[in-house]
Amino acid sequence: MTAEPPVLAVPEAKKERYQSLRAKFREHFHDDPAFYARAPGRVNLIGEHIDYCGYSVLPMAIEQDIVMAVLPDNSGAISLVNSDHQYDEFVGDVKTIQITKDEPHWYKYVLCGIQGVKEQFCSSETKGFKALVEGTIPRSAGLSSSSALVCCAALAMLKANGWTMTKELLSEVCAKCERYIGTEGGGMDQAISFTAKAGKAKLIDFNPLRTTDVQLPLNAAFVVCNSLAEMNKAATPHFNIRVVECRIAAQILAQSQDDIKWREIKRLGELQLRLGVSLDEMLELVSSKLHIEPYSKEEVCKILDVSPEELAETSLSANTRNVENFYLHQRASHVYGEAKRVLQFKVICDDQPADALEKLGELMNASHASCRDLYECSHPDLDILVETCRKHGAVGSRMTGAGWGGCTVSLVRTESTVPLLAGVRDDYYKPNPAKMAKAKEALFATIPAGGAAYYVFE
Ligand code: ADP
Ligand code: NG1
Ligand code: MG
């Protein structure tokens, strides 16, 4: 995986959309775009909230994407307009980008991508660009619209300057620069957006980043249902609280070991590597060393022998400084259990036993239960949706993405897709006119789509 994102001809089926983007670009900028950049969203099949702990995840890209029509600007100006007029226009300069962690305005995700690329190339003549941005990924719904926006902006910035980077480096750069928005995410979303291959899911390993194609069973289909409960991850501390709980759990477990300095440990995965033991042994360690009752900040400080100010330095982030209770047993149990389920999922896909679908479905159901009960990142509507999907034929169903709203992903036998879609439409969307009005975009079957690329008209 050392290739750069490809330059492709706009496919026949997409010409109308790209022509319409070109028309909107002309209308706004009175010029033609030079190229188009596209980055897809993703649906995570299994491995939730474990990428930032260092564990492998198993997502696939979806057809829905962010596309930018782009024209380089030698003056260094960045001019952004969104085809969705709820988003304000933005004008700035590439030399003076500032990404504050207060309000997560849409254009800040674009600036993250630009800044990430800019940092890789020390040039005194950095170009900016004009871009018309259009997205079809449901927003704040766990399908990674934020990362698609960051990745697409990075592509635009690269090509506007005549620079190149491999997909692998882009994945790492974009994972890092999306954190400028304030969330301490892992690297799953950016890696799948850049490296996805049509028809395949991917196992993504971190440190170092590595991706492996996963062949899903041929009779397996996936259905995504958006609960329509929105959750912007950068606008609340929920996401970072989980990151911090995992970090403190790893540090307290490290403190219980004679030969490990807890300050050297930031992730649950690092601790397992240092101990050189299995995930089952890590689960036993959690059970024996971490109590079920929440830890108060005072107790954490006492165990680690630090002041609250020092804890803020070693373990907390800007928006989690005031958190007083940490559910360490539950969060660490989820992470080690979920990491194990990802590996089991991959083995089933590789071996394809006769009952592969049932086995994969069981793992997805167990993942949902763990997200709901141990990680507490589900939402009542997501719990209703997974039940509804199972009632209408899903062999497995779970929340996907960060949660607290957003989407479910359900595994279904290919021939049961249509009845599942119809049943969920009737039970979940139809009784509520506001939901029903959005059902077309909210409820869809999906197959593994291709990764980020540049497009040009031939
Ligand atoms: P997710 O990545 O799960 O969709 P996030 O909370 O991480 O959710 O990011 C959602 C944010 O990304 C939105 O609030 C918006 O700022 C930005 N965003 C996503 N898609 C678009 C788009 N098409 N146009 C403008 N901003 C977008
Ligand atoms: P979403 O839900 O797409 O914002 C976030 C993180 C992922 C991962 C998942 C939970 C970012 C950019 N994305 O995704 O890295 O941790 O939650 O599995 O922070
Ligand atoms: Mg996101």
C-alpha cells in the first residue's frame, strides 16, 4: 500500500453530478474547476472505540462521499463554498490558518486537512485554492462525514500545490490533523477513506498502519439505518471522556505491575504489548485490578500519586479537565472484548464456514451489547433500531461509529435485504412524519465502495 491516490476519469454514471458541481462552481467563482477530489465515508462493521487504544478495526467505505470541485489559487487564498447553503462561505489565507477548538464550524474540518498537508511541505510559496464542497454522507451519524471532509481537503491541497503523498502517509497525516478540531480520535476513518477497495472490507492495524483486504461472505449484505439522532463529536466532551477513561484505565493497570512505569503508557493496547499476554489475560487483569464502581478523580490521583494538576498533564485533555468520575472497569472490558471480536470476525471471513453469517451476526450483536452496557455510547433510538432490524431478518445488528446517536449497521442474507428495508421503514420511520421524510437517505443497503481519488473530465 504505497500508491498515491489515483487520478480517474469521471465515470459515466457520475457525470451528471460532476457537471452540476462544475456549474455551481462557475456560478460562484466565475471560472472552471481544474479537478475534483473525492473521499468516501465509511461504515464500521466491527471494532468500535478501539482504534485510539491501538487495536485493529474492520470497516468498509460507502458510496456516499465528499466531493470538492477545486481550482488552485496562487495568491494563497482559501475560498470555500458549500452546495448546502446552511453552511456559511469561508475565506482565509493558507499562511495564517488558525483552528480553534471552540465551535466546530464545518470549514474547520477543511482547514484541518489543509494544515496537515501544509505541515509536510515547508514551502514559502504555498498555494491556496477555491473549492465548491458537496457532501452526501449523513452528518454527525457515525459514517465519518467529518473525516471524509478532512481527507478530501487534504487531497485538494496536495494537488493544488503539485505535491504528492502515499495513501498511507495521507491516512496518518489526516488522522493527526483532524485532532486539531479537538477530538482525540484514532485513525480508522482516514485510513479506510484513502485505502478502500471496491468489493472489500478492510482490517486496519495501527502502529504501524497496515490494511488487509477482507472478503465478506458472498451471501452477506449490509443495511445502514440512521436513527436521525445527531451527535457532533467535537461539540460535546463524550468522545474525549471515553478516550481519557481508557488512558487512565491503562495507567492504573500499569501501576499495578512492578516492572512498568505508568507514565510511559497512554493506551490499553500499549499495555498489552508491554505485558506480552493475550486479550483474555488482559480481560482477567481488568477483572482482578479494576473495581466496578466508578473511580473518583481523587482516587485516581491517589493511586497514581499525582496532584489533579499533574493528572491533567499526564492523562486528560482540554475538554475533560473537569470530569470527576471515571468508569475504568467497564471501558477497559469493552476495549479488550471488542478487540477480540474483531480478530474473530476476520478469522470467520477468512475461513468462511457454512454458518459464517450466524457467527458474524453473533459477534455484531455482542459488540452492540458491549457498546450499550459497558461503553455507554449507544442511544435509546439505536437500541430500538437494532431490535427492529433483528425482528425483520438481520442476523446481526449493532450501532456503528462513535454513537450517542447516528446509525446502525445490520448483517443480512442478500435475499432478505428488501424485506428488511421495508420492515424497518414501516416500524421505525413511518410512524414519525419527520423521520419518514428523511427515510430515503437514512435507510440503505450498502456494498464496499472504493477509496479516495481525483477525478477529471476526459
Ligand atoms: P461524523 O463524522 O460521524 O459524521 P462528526 O461529528 O465527527 O460526525 O462530524 C460532523 C461534522 O462534519 C458536521 O457537524 C459538519 O461540521 C462536518 N460536515 C460533514 N459533512 C459536511 C458537509 N457535507 N458539509 C459541511 N460540513 C460537513
Ligand atoms: P465518527 O463516529 O465517524 O466520528 C469516531 C472516530 C474514530 C473511531 C470511532 C469509534 C474520529 C475522526 N473518528 O468516528 O476514530 O474512534 O469514532 O469507533 O475521531
Ligand atoms: Mg467524525
